[in-house]
Amino acid sequence: MFFNTIKMEVFMHIFSFFTTVPLGEGFGFNGNILETNIINLTVVIGIVVSFGGDALRSLLENRKQIILNNLQQADQRAKEAQERLQQAKTQLELAKNKASEIRQQGNITAEQEKKQCIRQTQDDIMRLEEFKQNTLRLQQQKAINQVSQQVVSLALTQVKEKLNNRLDSAFHASVNNFNIVLFTNYKSK
């Protein structure tokens, strides 16, 4: 745009110069060095501006396009980085949720294991108590049997001693008669 303004100014100077030249004089040798230098300088500047301006304009346009491309690429990379950041945040959130679930599941499992161990221990205690009671009853039975056997043995020993001390024929006859009476009473029923 700057060069377009300069170009217009140069053409305005050239146009104003030709409009100030009187009409009937035409082209010819101009001896005025100042006017000739101005005309030459104006023509040279016009040519330089028209040709150099286009080259400079195309260079600036290329540079502008490169800068725009770089900005677009930077924007694209920023968008990609933002997407990757969002994906990473999403994955982090998922990982946090998964870790929380695992922690909760671990707590639940630990609580279940604790309850299972308590139940198992209570069952073991009940079985041991039952075994203890059974063992005590068995030992009581054994003790009672031993005492009973000793009492019976002692009673039999005492009966034998009494029988041996009183063993005469009259006693035998009374015992036999007693047993016969019991037997006949038993048969008659």
C-alpha cells in the first residue's frame, strides 16, 4: 500500500510537469538542467517504483504468506497440543477413577476377608468348645465307669468275703430256697 502511494505521487509529479509545459512547444532539446534532471529523476523513480515496487510487493506478499502459513501451522500445533492435553487430562481422570474404584474394591474385599476370618475363628472356637465338652463328658464317663467298676469290684469282693465267711449248708439251703421261690413266682406270672 505504501508503494502504491509512492507510485501515485510519482505519476502525479510527471503529470503536473507535462501539464505545465506549454502546448505548442513540443518535444525537443531542453537546456535547463534542473528541469531535465527532475524529468529524468521522475522517470527513473517511476520505473524503479513500477518494477522494483512489484518485486518488493511480491517479496512482501511472499513473506506475508510465509508468516500466515507459520501462524496457521502454529495454531494447528497449538490445537493439537490442546487436544493432546485434553486427552491426557481425560486419561488422568479415568486413571484417578480407576484407582478410586480399585481402592474401594480393595476396602470391600478387605472388609469381607475380615468378616470371613472372624466367622471362621468363631466357628473354630465353637468346634473347639464342642470338642472340649465332648472330651469332658468322655472323661467323666471313663471316670464314672472306673469308679463303678471299682465299686462293683469292691462290692463283689466284700460279698465273696461274706459268702466265704458264712458258707455253711444251712445258708446254701436258704439261698437255694429263696431262688426257687423267685423262679416259681416268675413262672406263675
